[in-house]
Amino acid sequence: MNIIETLASEFKVKTAQVENTVNLIDEGNTIPFIARYRKEVTGGLTDVVLRDMEERLSYLRNLQERKEEVIRLIDEQGKLTEELAAEIEKAEVLQRVEDLYKPYKQKKATRASKAKEKGLEPLAMIFYAQQKKDGNPLDIAAGFVDQKKGVETAQDAVQGAMDIIAEMIADDADLIKNIRERTFERGQIATEAADPEEKTVYDMYYGSSEAIAKMPNHRVLAVNRGEKEKKLKVKVTVDSEAITGYIEKQIIRGQSIFTELLQETVADAYKRLIAPSIEREMRNILTERAETDAVKVFAKNTEKLLMAPPVRGKKVTAVDPGYRTGCKVAVLDETGRLKAFTTVYPTEPKKDVAGTERVLTKIIEKYGCDIIVIGNGTASRETEEVVANYLKKKGYPIQYTIVNEAGASVYSASKLASEEYPDLDVTTRGAMSLGRRLQDPLAELVKIDPKHIGVGQYQHDINQKQLTGALTTVVEDCVNRVGVDLNTASPSLLSYIAGVNMGIAKNIVSYREEHGRFQNRKELMKVSKLGEKAFKQCAGFMRITGGSEPLDSTSVHPESYEAAEEMMKKIGITKEDIVSGGVGEAIDEKIFQAYPAKKPSESVRRMAEDLNIGELTLADIVSEMKKPARDPREDAPPVIFRNDVRSFDDLKIDMELTGTVRNVVDFGAFVDIGVKQDGLVHVSQLSHKFVKHPMDVVSVGDTVKVRIISIDQEKQKVGLTMKL
């Protein structure tokens, strides 16, 4: 297998692009660095394509290694043929390699292996060949009776031969491949109640059956959970007679004295050896597919949450709601520094609304406040009502918003939080985290294990290693896409920058605390354990504002400074222009004037040649000159601020509302409409057109208009539609 050509074909790109990309990966370059600063080498492949290619490269290399190992193991047994080796080499998936290896794999003692030890393999081959037309199988088997070997009777010999043939059938790679495909295409997943008398959340699956090939991923995960909780019994059903009939056609060649025995053997092989194995495979296939999809959904939602626009330059009062223990309040200045903290009791059992209002008034008068942030957990809506009424009564020009507090308690009790704020208690740290999530979601959320952010489906049921790997990748891509302020970033944020691990991140912060602000990117080379290789990977993603080198505030990599400076000289702009906020679209006209041509693209090409730099790299430099260090999060929907409140009882059918998408799953989207429970827009209600997956229409953080179509008072559930 030529891995480079295979990847080029699968990704529909040039062989040279794949070859160059693989070389960069093998040299230890990170995907963010390759995607941003090696565009000429890869032909402009995006970070998404590069990630997929890296994953596929790893699979194909593992596949090749396994092929070589299997060929070696079979060869050591003296059973390798040219045809078998060719079949193994031709395999495109690991499953096929394992199927081909199965007959030669060392097994634990089986009925077939015991029969072989008794010398019954020649008899099995006589039966399997089906060449004798006359006589009786028992008469043939009589010649293999050997009491010393444990073959007491001719019937014992026949049974042993049948066991050997049954295993031969179960080890036939082509046969199993076809049975697997038939079962997947025609089989069903049947579910029934473990206890028919018990009412559970899995009622809808009692006595149900669904085609394996068409079963939606979220239902696969739901059924798996029900089975794990011992509420459901799950099995694969298929037309076993049709499959045994298919096997018989492959094994039995016309009528012979062995036909009846072989029919019994086929039935035994399928029921005892093949069906249980295929059932496990079907469940595994469905689970792996569902988990892969769930991880993608979780990753996409997490990305949207991380890339929510920051609300900068605002004084924030953050409230972490609660009942008995009260609501924790943290007061933050525009930079997120804690100015004060306290506890109020506006909810049951104390319901001290007057006391809460007095505290809020003192905070606002002493520290000022632009926005009040309320967590969306326990007692959130009750707290929101108190805050909304208070602001309305006072007439303050203050807005408030609800933020997702998933993971805040995990962070506040973590070792990281205690290291950052050793003098604060857990609850105060939690309230601070909520306020900072509004001021800079990315910087705050990177401190939390991504799987605790809570924007996926069945995240605790799926492969945790796969989930953690995917989410770490998402965080890395987001952090590197935005870049970090080298002089303010926390170790948690720095550790996700390309080439920087947590150890180096802590060293950067230690250096900053000891020597003061970084004045330029070159100073990074003085940080312990941050060598040239790490510097090359990370430098372009580090930002320094107000330093000695204006280009350090941009995403231009230091390796391109010389070309950038030469470009500025040729078109008449200065570094001061960058400091003042860039030159905007005027730069295009300046390039055109310096390099006249029929088309603007031709001007850029000529400039790139003159500067001896790639066109894609030059385009990135030009983009930075227009608007230095532009934050990609500016394109995201703005935060919805409220100045009113609705209780569940206020909701009416056909009421139209504006809400924020909090989570997107396979079957729809959950939207915060200002009541305790998020409403569900089922996938069928997302658009007048057919929607294959909700993510094709909405994303976490989107502001959407919805209409209420159902209200379940008992379960406190709201059904919504976006078909307005």
C-alpha cells in the first residue's frame, strides 16, 4: 500500500501536498503551526483537513504494521502462501486483516482443537470434500475410533469432525465478511424491558425493533445506557434460516452421503460460533459509529462555546445561585480582577429580597456595575426574577445575562483553582469563574476539563479517551486561532499554544513574574525549557501589546518579519500604522500602485516574487496590516442581555420568543428562552426544508427566534419550532 497515494486519493489533493504535510508532521510540527505558517508547503490545507489527514495517516500506518506482523506470524507457522500474502496486502481495513489471520491465530482450547489432537482432522477433510457418494459416514468414521485418544465410538469421531468443520466455516474470511454485511443490511436491534412492570425513562424502547443500518446514533447510545443500567434487554435479530441457507450453498456441493451432517454442522457453526461473534460486532459497529458522531457533536458545540465573543471593558457582578447556602456574589473589574465578594439570600428558605437589594445597591454605588451575570444552575430563575425586578425598580442602566455554569464547580474545587486563588473559598472561585466566562469565555473555559462543559450528548457513556483527545484538539485549535496575550495569559491558556506544554507555560508565567512584562517575542528564548523548536511553533500565536516590536502584536511570524518590513517600506506604511490599528482596505490600493497590473491578484503575485515569499503567506501578512490581531470571535452572535423575566407559567402556545442555543444534539437543539428549563426545537422543527443534522442549521451560542408549540406542565418541558 502506498500511503501517500492513498491519502491523496481519499482527500482529493495532490500527492505533493500529502507528501509535504506528512514530512512536516513527522518532523514534529503541530497542526496549528502547519495550518497557519506552512500554507505554501501544504498548498493551503485547512486545520480541519490537516487534522483528518493526520488521523487517517495514523490509521493507515497502523494497518500497514499489522499486515506485516500478521504475515510474519503466519510465515513462522510455515503456512504462508503467495495468495494469502497478497490478500493480506490488499486489505483496506483492519477487520479484513484480522479475518484473514483468524484461522492461524493461536486460540484457547476449543472443541475443534481437541478433536484435532485426537487425530480427527483427516476425517473432517473427508467429510468436507464430499467426494464419496455411497456408504455411510459412520462406517468411514469407524476407522478413526481410538480409545487411547478418547475417541470411544464412531459417533464420537463424527462429532469431532463436525466440530472441526464448524470452526473452519467460522474462520472463513470471505464467508464471515458476507454474513457481516447481510446482518448489518437486514438485521434488527430488538429491545425489551428487563422488568415489564417497571416504568422507566426507557418506556419507548419496550418491545421495539429497529433496522441496524438505519438506527440513529442517539438511540444507539440511549439503548446502550438502558442496557448498562439493567433496564433494557437488547439483542440482534436476523433471518437465521436465510443466513444458514447462504452458508450451505457455499459449503455443500450437491447431494452426498455427507449432506445431512454438513447441514447440522452449518447450523451449529452459525448458532454457536458465528452468530454470537457477529452480534458483538454489530453492537460494536453501532456503538463506535454513535460514539464517533457524539464526539463530533460535542467537539463542535464546545468550539462554538469557546469561540463566543468576549464582553470586554465591562464591570461585572457575578451571582452563583443557590437555595439554603445562598447566592455567592463576586465583583470583578474590567480586567476580571476580584474587587469584592459576599453572599446574599434572595431565594428559599430565607427569601431575603430586601437584604439582597441593599447589598446590590452598595456594590453598584461603590464599584460600579455594567452587567450582572447569573449562573444557569439551581435557583437560577428565582435569582433572575429578583435581579430583574430590582433593576426595573431602581431604573439602573444595567443589563443582565444568564451564563452556562457547567463545570464551574469542578474548576472551583480543582488543584488549578486553589493554586490561582489560595485565599478564596470554593464558592467564591465559582462565582468569579461565571463572571469571567462572560468577559473572556475562551480564557476561562480552558481551565475546565472540556468534557465537563456539558454541551454534548451522552458524554459520560462514550469512549473517554476518544472524547478527551477530540476536545483537547478543539481547545488547541480555538486558542491558536485567537492567539494569547503573552503578558496576561494564564498557564492554562498558554499550555494550549502550539509547542507549549503545561511545564513551559508555568515557566513563562514564572519568568513574567520575575522579570516583568515581555517586551518582545525574542525574550521567550530566555524562558527555561523553551528552545528554538518550541519558539518556532509558538511565537506567531503569542501577542505582545505595547512592546518594543509592533509586529509582535500581530499574527505575523518572526520568520516573516524581514519580508513584512520590506513590504511596508515598498508601499509606504510604517509600524506606527500597525500600532494605531492598521491601515484598513487602503493597503490593497497601495500594493496596486507599487506593483501595477491588470488584476489586483497579479499585483500580489508580483510583490510576493519581489519579496521572495509565498503568495499565501503574503496574503496573511496583508490581512494583518489591515486590522492587526483581529479577533475571529467578533464574527460570532453577540451575547443576549435581558432586562425582563418570564416564569414557566407565563408561557403560552404560539408565543414567539428570542433565545440562545445552549446545546445541539442529533435530535434537535435546546434553546434558553428565559425559563428554568431550556426548550427543545426538534430536528423536524428547525426548518421548512429537510434537515439532515441540526448542526446544519444552528450552533451553540446562536441567537434564534422560536415559537412555542407544546407545553408539558408536569414535566416542565417546552416544545419549540423555528418555522415561524
